[in-house]
Amino acid sequence: MSQRPPSRRTFLTGAAIAGAALGIGRPPAVPVRKKS
């Protein structure tokens, strides 16, 4: 599954965003979805 390095970065970014959202208390997913 290690074909491209960006793949790992994307996973880390997604985990960071999810962690931050959970840490804040799961804020409205409206702005998060818009940002996509």
C-alpha cells in the first residue's frame, strides 16, 4: 500500500482534523464540509 508518500500525509491530515474536531467537541460539520 506504500505507493506514494502523499498518501501517508493525507491520512495524517485527516486524522489531525478529526482529532481537532473531537477535541473541540465535534463542532458543526457544515464549515468542515464546505472546506473539504
